[in-house]
Amino acid sequence: MSVRSGMLAAMNREQFWILIEEAREQVLDIRDASGIAGRASELLARRSSQEITAAQQILWDLMADSYRNPLWAAAYVLNGGCSDDGFDYFRGWLIAQGRAVFERVVADPDALAELPGVRAAAAEGIDFDCEEILSIAWNAHQVATGLELPADAFTIRYPDLDPAGNFDFDDRQEMARRLPALTALYSY
């Protein structure tokens, strides 16, 4: 494959996660999710507009993949509550943590309690959010082309939340049953 044809190819999930890992490697403090988002946007701006647009779709596909009640409950514990927007920003933070953490936590939200950064932050009451990750492709496209990302270039399709996972996040007993490690860590 020539360099030119490689530049015109759309980005796939693997390449997206490589981009996030490169950004993580290039920030001084990997706990700085906003810094990771900024660096990811800078790296993405060096790519073709097709790749940037594809990255936007991948980002929203990851947001849809992680749109789950158990993860929302975990965000509620970590951040002392979690609105709709707050859940988006939490999942932005989760994406900034890289593929391995993202996939592990989406599969088992209670695994958040094992992350060193989460454990360290428990006593300090630090919120876990990164609104900036949601706009990395938008910003990259503006830098690369001088134009806004076309609104019809991607779709956002959140699945319906699983009714079996719909429970009162303020019910401490139910939260402790569903997220034992996380609720113990946060004395929830």
C-alpha cells in the first residue's frame, strides 16, 4: 500500500485506540484526561479528513457501546452522582484511559476499583470526567481543513438501556450488591 492510499483509508477502531495510546504516551501526566484529549486531537489533525471523520464515528460507537446502566451506576459512585451529560463526560474519561481499561471496565464496571488512579482519588473526591475527548475529531477537522465536521458525517445511536439494570442508584444495598469493590472503596 502506498503512503497516499494509506492516508485516504478510513480509520478503524484499532487505529483509533493506537491514536489514544500515542496521545497517552506523549502527555506528562497520564491522569490528565484533558491533556490526553488535546494531544489526541493534535495527532488526529495530521490525518486526512476521511480519517478524522471516521474517528468521530468510532468515538460515538464507543460511547454507544458503553451506554449501560451498570457503568452509569459506577460513574454515580465515583463522581458522587451522575447526570446524563455527566455520564457522557465520564465515558469520555474512560476512553482516555485506553483500550484495555475501557474494555475491561465496560465488561465489569466494578473493576474500576482496581485502577490505581481510582484508588488514589477515592479519598480526595476527584471526579472522573473528560468532556474534551468528545470533541477531538471536531477540533482536529477544524484544524486540518478550516471547516466544521459535517453534521451528517456520523450518527449517534445509543441503545436502549437494559431494564434489568435499571435500579435506584441511591439504594446503597443494591449498589453494594452490584458494585461491591467500588462501593467499599468509596464508602458508599
